[in-house]
Amino acid sequence: MKLKIATLAGDGIGPEVTHEAINVLQAVAEAGGHEFTFAEALLGGVAITAKGTPLPQETIDIALNSDAVLLGAVGDNKFNHLTPDKRPESGLLQIRQILGGFANLRPAVAFPALAENSPLRPEVTAGADILFVRELLGGLYFGQPRFWNQQTGEAVNTMRYTRDEVVRVARIAFDLASRRRKKLTSVDKANVLECSQLWRATIDSLKPEYPDITVEHQLVDSMAMHLMNVPRNFDVVLTENLFGDILSDESGIITGSLGMLPSATIGGRINLYEPVHGSAPDIAGQGKANPLGAILTAAMVLRHSAGLEQEAAAVEAAVQQVLAAGHRTADIARGNTAATVSTQQMGKLVHAALAESIDRSQSLHAV
Ligand code: IPM
Ligand code: MN
């Protein structure tokens, strides 16, 4: 199969981790006779520096002319003094809107090899396998009006949702739950917010169409606690935009490092893939970043844009294998410098594990 991938490596550790993700995609393409092509474009702080805007038109054109967009990270402290609409992050929000994906899938899985990395006890995280579905184009991130009036000392953001916006993301969550453990937890703040009451009523109205799915509603505050207390109770977790942003970072605790979390945004014109971690400017360019979040994001490209489920699973298995063998980037090394590898070394290790498993399966087919 052919796939045109726009790569927006962005700021901080974005380029380093994206490089390793691309290597893995190339390995899969070579082994399977697929043709993946990559087109680089600027987004975020690097785009502000080079072109004066966080999302140049050229980047929009390249992204819209691709089958999938792979993003690294966006954000640079250099631009902290700018208003939100001029900062690197606004480029990310705009490209999300342009690509149109409204369902941001963020898996949070407890990797057995990293059980000791979480501050949670291993018996608490064991078996945790959560798929967050975060609504990505609505709520406080995009609602109008929004402003900060420095003269009057007033600032406003608007949370707004329509029933249609809730329905479309909920359907994706229901469908994903039906292919998993058939449980959907919908998160809201319906005891206070009208948006959440709409959210809850909409989910309830869809329930009859999905009789095999068990639906529960959780208030976001108690959900934040339950997630750390009994993470294995959750299967698919559906949230509005900001709640999902917060809870998905929190779930990095289950995995042991934010550096391990991938994401895919689906439902729009073109799918967008980005690791959950940020640009981590403090460690950028030093080979210290964990590329596994980006590599697992590449696996999601294979699954959701290339239809290569087996290859996606093979990449995920290669990551597990490398971790089981004891290899660690600094963020997951727990001070064990002897086991610590660089970003590039970690990428190569996954690449090698993948090549080995491809060889094995090809010789199996040959028999
Ligand atoms: C994320 C990030 C972004 C968000 C920022 C960088 C705008 O935190 O993808 O989780 O809030 O959506
Ligand atoms: Mn976030």
C-alpha cells in the first residue's frame, strides 16, 4: 500500500523522537513492500522563528495533501510572553481544526516491564489497559467568546458543545468499546455544568443503539481519583476536550512515564498522530528523550491510516520486547545509568527487535 505522511516534528524533543518513529515506519514499509513517503513541514516555535507564524500556509498545504500527519511536539518557553493566539500551541490547535479529526484516541497501558516505574503499586496498575477518547475540537479550547482584557482585568473562555458534536465522538467511543471489553465510562461534571448535562443526556440517548456496551458516568473529579485507585476497572473512557487533556496526562502515572503515551486523532479529513508528551525543552537535543511514545504513535499510523493491524501489533510487541530486555531511556531508568540508552539507541533497539520478528514471520510464511 501507499501512504503519504506529512511530518511536523515541531519543537524541543519533537525532531529526535519523530526521527525514530519514521525509521520504524520505513522498516515496516520495506519489509512489506509498502511505499511510505514523508514530507517535512514546520509547525510551532520553529515555524515562528523561520516564518513568523506557528502554522505557515505551506505547512497547511503539505498536511492537506497527505494521507496522515505525524507530529512530534509543539511548545517553546521562548514564546511564553506571547498571547495564546500567537504561541506555538496555537499552530497545533489550528492544524487540529483544519484536519478535522474530533476523536483523539489516547491508550494508557500498564507495560509489565515498567511495573516498578509507576509510583502506584504494581498490583494496582497490573492489567490496566485504558483507551481514552478525548473530544478534540470543542469545549474551552475553541469556544467563543474568548479574551483577556488587561484594562478591565477580566478574562473569558467559553465551554460550548452541541448535541451533534457529542454524538459523533460518542459513536466512535461506543464502536471502540464494542471491539474491546465493552465498557464505556463517560466523564463529565454534570452536577455543575450544563455542557456536561447535555453530554450525559446525549450518551444516554445513544445507549439503546449499543445494547452490548455497559455505560457508566463518572464526575471528572472522582474519576481523577478512581483512575489512580483502580485503573483496571476502565476500558474506553470518553471525555470532553479539557477533561481528556488532564486525565490523559494523569494516566502517564499508570504507564510509568508520559514519554510512553501515543495518540491518534480520527474522524476528520486526515488523521493526525502525536505522542502525548510535550516538547520537553530542558532535555531537547541531548539524546535523552524517550522515543517510545512517538514509535507507538507510528504503530497507530499503521493501524488507523494504513490498515496494517498486524504490523502495528508487531511494532508494539517490539517495544515490549526491548523494555523486557531491560533497555531504558533516562525517564524510565529509575537512576540505573548502566541500563540507560539514548533516544537513537532506543530507536535502533526497537528497529532491531522488529526486524527480527519480521524475519521470523517471513520464514514462517516460506515454510
Ligand atoms: C496535548 C497538549 C496540547 C493540548 C497543548 C500543547 C495545546 O497538552 O496534546 O495534550 O492541550 O491539547
Ligand atoms: Mn496535554
